[in-house]
Amino acid sequence: MKDIKQLAKEAIKIEAQAVAKLVDRIDENFEAAVEAIYNTKGKVVVTGVGKSGLIGKKIAATLSSTGTPSIFLHPTDAAHGDLGAIMRDDLVIALSKSGNSDELITIIPAIKRFGIKLIAIIGNKNSQLAKLADIVLDGSVAKEACPLGVAPTTSTTVSLVIGDAIAVALIEKRGFSKDDFSSFHPSGALGRKLLYKVADLMHTDSELPSVNLNTDMNNLIYEISSKRLGMTTVVNDDGSLAGIITDGDIRRAIEKNINNISALKAKDILTRSPKIIDKDAMAIKAANIMENYKITSIVITDEKNRPAGIIHMHDLLEAGIL
């Protein structure tokens, strides 16, 4: 018996090699498939049996989430009445390793009678499905990763990658943006990361800690403690941002000036040129800045460089961004 790790490595190599060979299959047929989907006035209906059907569900989901309305329809359900879900302006993508599955071949004539374009992602270019399809995308593989050579492994991976390649091409062709993507994902961690902007989470107005350059230590500490953000902005006489002071700055100042604390002013201990961010920036950008610079808050300034808000790491945690 082969070592388990060796078996796993061989399976990965087999599938990786099959995927790599797909690069040479990106030809006029692939381009025609993308154009056909892009120009479809209706929806894309993805269909397939067994493991191909499961891959088809994922392809339909990916297309729908990236701007191409899509559904998955099982051939058996279609043959028993659900074929009515397919309209004349739709397009069908059929997945099959053999291309001769009875359940799938049974519904193709009905689809063709409507004049609906059929794209086949297929493992056998000489099959019935290949002959019936308007566009054939070659999903054939030299061998399955399964040691028995029967369980769909490499073949389903190849079909999935072809589907992803189609989706990626359509994203670019449609000019599909992150904002478009976030509108389709309002829930969950992914949606939160793409949907929230800094302005949605920042502390403003009475929640915004602020002192001037000549604020003494007592009032400085009170401002930081009362606003509960672990820091305060420091402003010049014209209201523009001079810098920030954090809890850490206070501690370091006390350590260095233990005998002369009362004489310190905000201007003596502030950190100049703090990290700032625009209120319209995505919240995930603020999170990246905090992580990269090991800081817990960022200042938002207005067009006159006046403090307009503070976004804290806790805000990002509560919103599910981190």
C-alpha cells in the first residue's frame, strides 16, 4: 500500500497538470461561449447529473454573484415539468463527463426546439451532447485522480475551473465592480468587508475626542478617558489636525517626566503626522492600515484637514470586518 501522503501528492499533481493543460484550450470556442453568455437577454440555466450537477450548482452560483443571472436545473426535474423554468431568451450550459447521460440527453431536444443556445462543458467530444451543442468546451482529462480511475475527481475539477474562467472573463467584460459584488452579498463576512465604508463606522461630533495644543495633562487624560477610544486628536488654533495622543503616549510621558507631570501640555507629547483615512474609503482599508502599522485607531479629516471622525479597531470587530 502506498503512503497516504504520497497518494495525496499524486492526486494533487494529476489534477494540477490537468488544470494547467486548460490554458491551451482557451480558444475561439471559449471566446464564443463568453460572448454568447454576455449577450443573453435572459438568464443562464446550468444543468448536469451527479457530480457534474454539483459542479454546475457552484458555477451557477458564481455567475449569479458576479452579475450574470443564473440558476441550476436538474435534468430529472426538468423532464418532469420544471423545463418550464427555461425561457426563450435563456442560455443553457450543460456539464457532463461522458456526454451521454440519459437524463441529460432526454431534455436537450426540448431545449433546442425553443432555439435556445446550448454550451456544453464536456469530457467526451464525440458524445451525443457534443453533437447537439452549439458551443463545446473541452473538459476532457487524461486520467482521474481516483486510483480506481472511476470516481469523478480530475474531471470535476477541470469543469469547475472552466466555469470559473468564464465567470472571470464576464466580470471584466461587464465592468463588474466591488460595489456591484457587495450589493449581491449584503450578509456574511464577505459582504460586510465590501459593503461598509469608514463613514458608516466612525465616531463623530460629541464622540470625537479633541484637545488643543495647550491642554494640560489633567484635562488631556479626562478627554481620553471620557471618550473611551484610547486616544484623542490634537488641533491647532485654526482647528486643523496637529496630531494625536494615545494612552501609550501618556504612559511614556509619565515615565520620562515623573517629577514634572503637571507642567506637560498636549503639544509636548503628541504624535505628529498620524495615519489618516478618507471617510469614503472602505472599512477593510482601515483594517489593513491598522494591522500593517500595529495601531488601533485612525483619524478621518475633512477637506480643511480638521478632524471629522475616528475609527477604532473595536468598531471593525463589532461590524465583523476583522
